[in-house]
Amino acid sequence: MDAPLYPPATSFVQPERVAYRISTRNTPIAELMKIPSAWAIITEEVPNIDARLSVPMLKPHLGNFSLRSLVQFGFAKPEQLDRADARLLQLGDIK
Amino acid sequence: MSGRFTVDRRSALAIAASTALLPLGLRNDAAAAPLPAKESALRLGRDQPFNTKWRFLRGEAQGLERPGFDDRNWRVVDLPHDWSIEDVPDGTPPDQLGPFDKNAAGRTATGFAVGGEGWYRKHFRIDGIPDDARVEVVFDGIYLESALWLNGQPLARNVGGYSPFAVDLTPHLRRGGDNVLAVRVQNSGRNSRWYSGSGIYREVRVDVVPSGTRLERWGVGAWTRRISAGRAEIDVVTAIVAADPTMMLVTRLREPSGRIVAEASGLAGEEARQTLSVRSPRLWSPESPTLYTLESELHRGSTVIDRMAQAFGIRTVGFDSKLGMTINGTRTVLRGGCIHHDNGLLGACAFRDADERRIRLLKERGFNAVRSAHNIASRSLREACDRLGMLLIDEAFDIWHVEKLPQDFSVRFGEHWHDVIQSMVLPARNSPSVVMWSIGNEVPQRATDEGVEWAWKLSNAIKRLDQTRPVTAGVNGLLGAPMVATAGTARPGFAGRRDNASTIFLDVPGYNYRLEDIEPERAEHPERTVYASETFPADASDYARLAERVPYFLGEFVWTAMDYLGEAGLGAATNISVGGVAYNLPSWPWVNAWCGDIDLIGNQKAPSRYRDVVWGLSRLEMAVQRPVPEGKIESVSNWGWSDELQSWTWPGSEGKELAVRVYTSGDRIELLLNGVKMGERVLFPGDKMRAELKVAYAQGVLEAVVYRSGAVIARKSLATVGSAAKLRLMPERRLAGSDRQALHFIDLQVLDAAGRLRQDDKVSVRLQVDGPADLIGFGSANPFAVGSFQASQAQTFHGRALAILRARGTKGPVRLTATAGGMAPASTIVQLG
């Protein structure tokens, strides 16, 4: 049997982002925050979410976690996020 | 001596004596033998120990690097050394206990250990080496930032706390007099999420090599290209400094017996490529970790001018979404554990015997892989993995460009990331145990455009040094936005294919706590081969069944295989009021994470016994939850486990119902108390091999009988034990080495009169050592700070403690005696020789 190889690539070009339906389940919090129309929906449905997310310990992880994953810690209620997702769906695909 | 650098027979013998794994005259297990530890005068050759008689000062001052500085009042230490595991100077209870300080900057993250500044000075002479020799000192790791001076002249600085690095001493050497190497080490601020230790905590070695043409440090890269028709083809690339085309490079492979099984020779170009062909190779695998010795020699005519020898294992490792992970063509499921780098009571000190012990303990529990979380593994740990057959994921970073803590490596990352990658890959690329390179763990902002570019840089920097292993990372939470890379940027074969920001440049993604995502994402990404780089201990059965079910899932790495200092209380189980919030934020005096399968001193904890059943090492394990006070319920962290012991000794709980936990591969359980059946349970697959039965406590014998398809397959009983009556000392080895790097581990137990372990005893014990060894560690697995790890008195926890002896360099018997109030003392003898 031949051993596999993992050769290096030659040069870097920023990968192209593919548009997708954003939601509180599949989109990192930091990404949602960068989309004004999306974050406006979130802050309407989950009042005080900005204050709750301002905890310094949490800040490094906002790019890796969804809002939905923080439900267990009391950051939002499932029904709030359900309402937000219904409205986010109306925004269509977003890059 | 003339300026000509040649090797006569005497020097050649000296090289052979001082270089690891040389073939001539060595025993049959030469390739598996540890490196020489005895230190003598420097001479020509590589890999000479440089660990003894360093002078050390904990503190800071000006001018300590000056060669004439009077350091005679400094303490003499032998490396490896970690000042953070020493008692806090002038510490006063209750806020300072042993090495722990309630006000330490690192708080729970570093287990309340204290950093600061320390200085090391090493005096040495080089009388016996040729005038034109080059002298390099090689540090396997200093935590954290270090600055080096030789004879008062600045030499180098290093900022990677886990990076091996070499420094050329030659320009400032005094050939005929005393040389002073001064090292300043600083460990400041909040720079680590776990216990890091402080100081020169790994071994130091010296290479004395030719100043001209020579083999480049870490310049030999070898890999098994093909195993076919009873023959292995091994490609070897050798980098040569100041290459001289009139010289010859000879590369050979010796089997464990010392016999040469393959040899190639050719002109010594700048980068020489050779192929070794081995007939009927003995393959390396976790089950059979056969090590050969790879020798590289530079010849000028008949004279050997430089020589390097290293362990090498012949094996291929494949990753395929349809076949899973294969080693030499055989599917291997990863039964892995994450480990941090500390050695428990020894702090960060990377003693070879301690690292080997950790790997041995994990092998005994069925682990076949470890992930060096989240830093480059020590050489001693990696070599133990090679010898014992433990697969290793070596990891470069916990952060990239965005910090997790204010003073962590993110502040140095932009300038030094490539140094770290090189220092991980080059020294370790010939280790058969290393199966993947990890570029990071739960990296913040990895899915931004900047993060994606960093992933590309890191991944491809590794591949430019080693194309033979896949690149991975520990990815938590979401994988990030979908994206597509172009040809030239993408991994070969993946151009134009939809991937995610966090995985697009990973060959084998590692998932932290993403059990529920693995199967659902298969539909969209059938090309992915993944493993669980961090898991909760309670999910062991789920991961085992998943690995049985689908080949694209390679297996798991539990967080963690062994307890570690720092991340204090991560696995805490605490009793909270009924109706209260199940939110636990451990703090002082918690000092260890308490989330390991194995505790801080090497004993099994409850999750390990469950894992024994899940992995088939045991058919039945039984434990009892510590009685929970009225009005309280137990709250257990995801990383933790209920507070349960293999004990039926619960005074004060007579008549109360206790929770008996049974872990079994059977399908029916019966519980009997003093021969009377107390309950029965049938187990279904959904029970995940565990059941709980309630039994009213009464002294006696609790027995579990387990059936499968109607037949008894296992029995286990727990008996109420008597009061503490005596101590027992159990050396792990009766006969062991006497050199200064040799350690001896002695288990201390509190027993009743019948010789049964008192599972829950905390007893103050005093030790006395008579003989040529030092007591360098004594303590328990208690996750709370209770005192020193280096004093002759300590308190047991769960009825046990561990004593660690370090040989002084001479042979002879060492008697260890343990005494405690009201109990018969114990003694044992360890023979050093």
C-alpha cells in the first residue's frame, strides 16, 4: 500500500463565501452582529442581548457559537429565537 | 589540537557513548532504549545531557547574567525544574498552601500557581573538544519567555513556552576556562488557560558538532512511502549545512537487534534524497510498536565527520471516509484522550520516567491515542508514545491572532507563529506515533476572513515541512459560513467544493463536543473524515457505537484522560439546594481540573471504570454515589462525573437509600446485600451500559451479579471495611535506574486491619527516605489545595497518596518508611541499580 501525501497549496486567494440562509442555529453570533438587518431582528426579539453578550469571557467565542447554543445558559429563550429565525428567513440568502 | 575536524576511533567511541540509539555494541532493544542520562564532561557528539548542577534564583535583579557574578549562594537544581510547583516562598495558610496562592494572577486557569521571574546559571568547561567544534545547547522547552547569555554576551531570546530551540554557543565560548550560561525566565500575567509551570521544565542537551559541513539540526526527514509485497520503501531527505560534494552521506536502518537491514549512500548535497528498501519489515503499530534506528553519517573518505541516530517506525497511516483510519492497512478506531502537559505532583517537569508512566497508565486503560492539548508535546512524552505504541496528535496553538487571555500567545503570534510550527514539526516528523498535526484548539475568530487566511498559512507551513501527515484542529461550536476555495489555494482535489470557514483547510477536522452534528452533516459533506477531538466522559458509549457504525468517524479524545493542574474544578460535582440553579463556578481552593479518567497521581476514577466497560476491558464495574444531604441534589459538570466510590462503607447512612451505579456489558443485573436480593434491572441498548439501583445502606457485602442471555458473566462485590489500622507502600518497580533522571513511584494506601483500602480516608502521613534518592513529590489527588507537593508530610485523599523518589546517581537500596498517628507504619525498599 502507498502512504497518502498532503502536499501544500501554492498561493492564497481568499475563499469565496457562499450565500446561505442565516439563522440563530447555524450562524455564529459574531456573523449575525455584522449584518445590521439581522442584528436588528435579534435585538428586537431578545431585548438586552447586547448587554448579555458583553461579558469579556464570552467575547472570544462569539465567532464560534450560535445564539441557540447559549439558550442553556439563559441568554435567550427558545421562543424568542424561534421568532427571530422566522424573521431572519425573510432576509433570504446572505453571504 | 589541529583545526582539522576528524573523528579518530577514540572520538568515534565517545560519540557512540554519548549519542542516543547508536548501533554498535548496544543491546537488542537499542532502538527502544532511553537516551543517556548520566552527565559527564562535554565531548564530540550529539545529544549530551546538560541537566545537572544548574544554579537557580527565584526572583529578579540586575546583572545576574554577568560571568563574574557570585552565584554560590544560589540553590543548585537538576533539570527538569519548575519553580511554580515549589512551595510559595514565605507562604502563609490559609491563603497560601504549598505551591498555591489564592491571589495568584492566573486564578483558576493556572490552578492558583505562581509565576514570576527566575534565573538559572550553569558553569561548564569544554576542555575536551576540538578547537573548531561548534557547540549548541538545545532546550526542549522553557516556560515562558527566556533570554540567554553566555559569559555575559547576549545569545538569544525565546517566546514559545513549549517550543524546542537550539542556540549556538560557539562565538562566545571560552575554550580554556569556565563558561557561564545564564538564562532568565519570565512567566508573567494571565498567559495560560491551564497550569503551565515556570522555568526550564524540560531537559537540556548539548550537541558538539563540526563547525563546517554537518548534518542540519532536525534535518533528517524519513517516511514510509510504500509497504508492498513484503517490502517497505522508506524515503529519506537529509539537509546538510555547508554541503561538500566530495563527502558521502550514508543512511542506514538497523532493526532492533542492531542488524543493518537497509543502507544507502550518495554524494552529500545540500538536500540529499535517498530510498531505503527493507525486506520483511516489522511494522510499527499501537499493538506492536517496533522501533528501528535510523542512522545518518557524513563521511569524508573513511572518516565519519558527523553522525545522527534516531528512532524510526515503519508504518503507513491512511484516512478515508469509507475505510476510516488505517494503520498498515488495518482499520484502527481512535480510543483517545486529551492530556495537558503537567505531571501532577511534579508540576510541568517533563521527566522521561514520569511521561512514560503517564502513557503506560493510559495504555493499560485501553487508550491508543493522546492529543497534546494544547501545546507541542515534550520530546520525552513523544518518545514514550513511540516506544509504547501510543498515537499522538501534536498541537501547536490554543490561540492565533485573537486572545483568550490578555497576555497569552496571541500577543506574540504574528511575529513567531512560523517558529512554533517549525519547532513542532521538524523534531517530531520521524516519530511514528505522530499521526496528525493540529494547528489549534477552539481558536477565536477562526471563521472570519482573517482567521481563514491564518488557517491556510498554518496548514501550508506544516505541509511545506511534512507532507506525510494530515493537518487538523479542534473545532468547537459552529463550523462557520460556507465557502469555496480556488485551485492553488484549496487542498488538492478540493478546489471549487463547498466547505466551511473552519474546516476548509483541514484535512481531518477534529470536533469538540459536536456529537449530534457528525451524522447529520454527512449528507452535505460525504468527503469528510472526522474525529471527536474533545468529548464529555459520559458520552463514551455514544462515541464508541458511532465509531462502530460509520467509518468516516475515527473515534474520540475524551477531555481528559488524566487530571491536570489548572482549569480548577472544571469537572466538579457539587451538591446544590433542591430547586436551585445548577450553575457551578469553582474557585479557591480548587486547584486541579478534576475531569480526568485517571486522577492526578495515576489512579482510576469513576469515569475510567465506565470506560473500561464501554471499551471491553471489564464486564462489570460498580460504585456508590456519596450520600447527598437532605434538601440537596448533586449537580455535575458536563466534564465531570458523579461523586462515587467503589465503597460500601458509609457510616451515618444506615437505613438510607444509596444510589448504586452499575456499569456492565451484560443485559441483566441483580444486586444482593449480605446475600439478600435487593433489586434487579434489565439493561437495554439505550441504557448505554449503565444502570442505577437504590439500596438501603447496611453494613456488609453488596454484590452485583450480571447476566447475558441468562448466563452469569460477571460478579463484583463491595464490602464494608473496618477502621484505619495500617499503611501500605507499594513501589511500581522494585528494581530501577539510579541515574539522576530516574524516578520511582510508590503508592501509599490507608488500610483496615484486614488489608482493605479505606476508600475515603484523609490521613496525615509522614515519610522518611534512607538511601541515595530524594523525595521530590509527595501528595494526593485531592482537587483542593491542601499543602506542599514536596514536603515529607502530606494528606491522603480517597485513602491514597503517591511518593516520587529521584535517584541521586548512585546505586543501592532506598528504604521508604511511612508513619501516621494511630496506625502501624509501613516501609518498603527500592533497589537502585
